Amino acid sequence: MSLFANTRLSQYIQTNETQRIPTLSTEQAYVQALRYLDILGVSLDKRAVLSKLSFGDKEWEREFMWIVHWEPSDVGYRYDDFLENIYSPCIGVSFSEKYGLVYFGNDPFPPPPKTTEVRVQREDAIFKAEKAVPFVMLTPYYQQCRLPGFKVSGVKSAELRIACPNWLLDPARAIWIWDSPPKETRLCWIVRFTTVDTVKREEGMKPSSPDILIYVDAATGEIVGANFT
């Protein structure tokens, strides 16, 4: 099973005031989540680490239930979550103390990277990524989604994470939307740039400036992908 969702029960729980305060401890909630996985016949991958254990989440419309998530981790490195609404490897359980299981999701974990060796320094990755940003803006994917006229204004962050190459700058291999679990991962420096608008727009028109992400393989220095907000 990859997905179970009881939408009607979820909607009912949002209006049921008796469920606003949990009675289970976090340890008890964790044990209960494991029981649901056992009932569903789901085994945790040895790479799975607990990433969320909380009661209630307004953003996900699960205010009055327990939410327990496991995500993959390799040698302590987290996975890129930029495309979490499209592909986010995760095993998750949400349940009500009174009414039981409300949601279960099981997005397959991608394979681990072949190496987690870091040979490229942060500053070198940023320098290489800076050279690639203008080419992202020339891709059909960017031009379909964003207006022209933005330029890089600075580095917002540069962190090591495991990512799935999308080869956005290579027309022959570019992957815009995942239609199946990625077959490859790399440990990357994910360099995120801010941009500013350089064009005088029509009155009342103020488009938000996109962030642009460049993925630099931490072992080889190869640019294996890009994304933008």
C-alpha cells in the first residue's frame, strides 16, 4: 500500500472539540504509529529516521491528530525537500487518539548515493553555481514559469544534502516533473541564490523575485541539476 486517506474522518475531527488536547505522550504516540505500520505490513527501511512527531499541524489540515513521519538519511545527510509537493520520499502516519488511523503515505525511498565523500569545498561550489545561474534563466522550464528581467543578488544558502539529479541545464536529459521514483541520488552542495527585478513593470505589477537553486555534486563538482521558486 502506498496511500490511505480517510478524508471524511479528517474533516469531522477538525470540528470535534473533544480531540483538541492529546492524552498520549510522544513516546506512546510513536509506539502507536509503529503498530499501524505493523497492521499495514509496512517495515521501516533501515535508512529511515524520525523526522516529525507532533500533535496537530494546521498547514496540513491535521490539527487534532498525531503526525509521525520517517524520511531517508544517509551518513547523517538529509535529503533535498525542495520538491516535497511532487516527490518527497517519506513514510507517514496520522491518527486520532479516539478514531484511529486517518492517513498513511509511503513514497518509495530513492537509492542512496554511491559516495558521500566531499571533495568540493563550499566556496568552490558557490563559484561554480554562480556561473550556471544565467543558463537556468534561459531554459524553457524557467521561461514558461517566470518573467524575464531578474538577476542574481546574492547567496541565500549553501548546504550539503542528498538530491536527485534533474539535469535541468542539459536538454537531452532534463527532467521537469518526476513520473517515477528517481533512480539516482548524489550528495550535493545545494546553492540557493536570491534575485532582484531589473525591469520597470507596468503600474501595479510587482512579480515576486524567484530564488534559484543549483545542485553541485560534492564529490566531482559536476552540476547535476537546478530548480527555481
